[in-house]
Amino acid sequence: MKLYNISFFLNRQPITTTVFPKQTVLHFLRNELNLTGTKEGCSEGDCGACTIVVGTLKDNKVCYRAVNSCLMPAVRMHGKHIVTIEGLGTPDKLHPIQKTILDYHGVQCGYCTPGIIMSLFALFLCNPKPSQTEINDALEGNLCRCTGYESIKNAISFLSKQKFTIIPKYFNKVKKSLLAISKKIETIPTTEHRYFFPQSVNELFEILKQYDAKIINGGTDVMVDINIKKQKYPVIVDISAIQELNFVHEKKNTIIIGATTTFSDILSNTIIRQNLPILYLAVSQLGSKQIRNVGTLAGNIANASPIADATTALLALNAKLIIKSDTQQRKINLSDFFISYKKTALKPNEIIYAIEIPITNNLTTYEKSAKRKSVDIASVSSSISLKYNNNTIRDIIIAFGGVAPIPFIAHKTCNFLKNKPINKNIIKQASEIAYQEVNPISDIRGSEQFRRILVRNHIIKHFNKLFPNIL
């Protein structure tokens, strides 16, 4: 098995060590370093017990974000500042967040508490005075099975009104240490289980010429396969360090989003929030804060899941993909990208370079039906984009997730609605057409009949949102 020599800063001290390609940060911390404050719960990013905070050097600053360590390959610690619960307070002198959680009786068994504290630590690092909504968003990826959330929320609500020192003193020397760490990861070559970490697009294509590889960025889906399903990937190429793929550009009434741009980057981008509110809404309901901090829009698309949250919004927005190989570049409509279940139009040695989304004045809405408000896969999701004048629909795209083997555009329903007046009778007819048009299956998230009913209801909900005075 191939070994990797990496260097990083862990809490108060620099570390140089060797890791294995399949090793997660969670297992490395617990098994190799005996830092058992970080807990193992679900191993698939649902419970948040394993949450750590990762500092990344960017533009001469260290940016900190909460991450599920069970889904983070240990190789990816290279060049980062890893902060665990042991890096905050001590038994003799607790960190203010730790002390407040205790004072407000926010701890019972304590298993989930380190992850909750690390999520809150990341929140207060970025925002010393968070609102209740921001507090809830920060904690949506953390489950607490015995204490109850009210005492935790009360503690943080109190803390958000206080003045306190959030940053431990040793943070001051971290940036200088990270600057000194080489960007290149040393490897000890063998023939089994290769994990590549390219720093540029050219380096990526050189690797893809030689290997049939699994490409990851956030890796939140692939790491679940490895952790839970024991899936083996002989060659993994991690593109998360390729900075030239991390961008959001506005150009000629079009927004272009690079392949390594994370969901959190999208949510913090003013251009997207102002011009693509439907995409902002879809992404804000995707996973948890920890997942959004590492997951990407390009990865959500490339995974080709029929229930990928962001794809229905992108289909409704008539998005295109910029596909690139080492020799050429091409564009493809997102609607032509999905061939069949988990199969796409990507050719060997091609990558999704960017997503191109036109800016329009269309009315748009997004709906997601799931058993949990956060960190859950939708039973059905849907998006609508439409133009109208004189109370008549001139153009419309309706996209569904969870009702077919691929993300699905309801063409029959759209064709029926074009050039039709907007009234209760027309919308009811459209909802019945959509009910018949989709082809869902029955599974743990809902029966076929349940999903058809959701589809019908989604159509009505969309138009109620867009035209409340008419319907």
C-alpha cells in the first residue's frame, strides 16, 4: 500500500507523519495519535460527532471551517491547521464555549458534545455575534440524542451576547508555520492503492493519462462508500487543491462556477445570491454546514444521483457544463449530461471544468420534500423557471429529482403549460399531467404513489408561491 509523508499543524504543534490513502482523519486522530475527543458515530457525515475545524491558507489568510473528519481523507491534512476538541480548553481552564455549554446543562452523556463545540467554535471564529438562524445553521449537522437541543441553544444564545476571546493564543503562530510547509506531498511508491493530490489542471491530466482513476473533490459520497460499503478504489485523484478551478465569474449575463468551488463558497457569493436565488436556496438545504464546507456543485453533478439537490435547480436554469480534457474543451447542456442511472456523458480523461448558468429575469422556485429539514436526502425535489406576460406562460422548465433514474425535466407538463393562462384549472390539469409523467420507484424514502402525490403537490406549491393572488 502506498504511503504518504505529510506535514500539517495539529492544534498547538507541527506534525510530520506518514498516512495511508484509505485512512480518514477521524481514524488517524483516534488510532494513531490517541486524540479520542473526536468521536466516531455514523461514519457517513450525518451525526456530526466527528466534527473538527480545518484551517486552510488562502490569500495570505487562514480560513477555518467545520468538517466531518470521518469523510476527510487523512492525506488532505497536508498543509492545513487541524483543530480538535483537545486544541481548545483544558480540564483546568475550559474554553468559553465549553464552559457555557456546561453551565447551561447542555451535556449529558457527552458523546456528541465535542462535535457540537467544534461546530460552534467554527461559527464564532467567522462571526462573533451570530443570529439565532446562523446558530441553527451551524448546528444542523450535529445530532444530540439525550440532552435535548433547547439547553444547547440557550447556552449559545447567551454566549452570542457576551464578549469573550474565541481564538486560543497559539493560533498566532499557525500562519507562519503553514507558509513553511511544502505544497508537494512526498510519496513512497508501491503498486497498490494510489492517491494523487494534483496542484494544477495540467498535473491532473498527466495523472489521468496514466490511470483509470476515481476523481473526488469533497469526496463526501465516495468516502461513505469506503467507510460503510467497503468500496475499493485502486486509484483516487483528489482535485480539492487545484486553486485554478476555484472561482465564480460573471461574464456577459452568465455566471461561471469552477469545479472546486464549494457549496459554502456559493452561499457566501453575492453574485450568486442576487442573480440565482433558486440555486442559493437549493444549496442552502443541501446536507449540513460540514458537508457544504467541502462538497462542490461539480461533484453533485458528476455523481449523477437522481436525487442530487442542486441538479434540479441547474436544470431549471438551463445550465451548461464546460467539459475539458488535456487536448480540447467542449460545452454540453446539463440536460444532455445524464445518460442513465449513475452514467454521464463524460468521456475518459475528461473533467467538469465549470458550470455555466445564464442570468435571466425568469421567475424561479425550489421545493424539497424530505423526512428531516436538514442533512437528509429528498423523497422528491423540484424546481421551476418560467417567463410570462399578460397572465400567460411563455416559457417554462420544470425539473424533478427522485422520480426517475436521472434528474428529470417534465417535458409533457411544460409543453402543456406553454401559452396557457395562469389559473387554478390550468395548474390543476398540469399537476395531474406531472403525476402521470414521472416514473418513481418505491424505496425507504417513500412509495411510488407517495412520490407521485408529492410531484402533484409540488406543482401546486410552486404556482402558489409565484402567483399567490391568482391561485
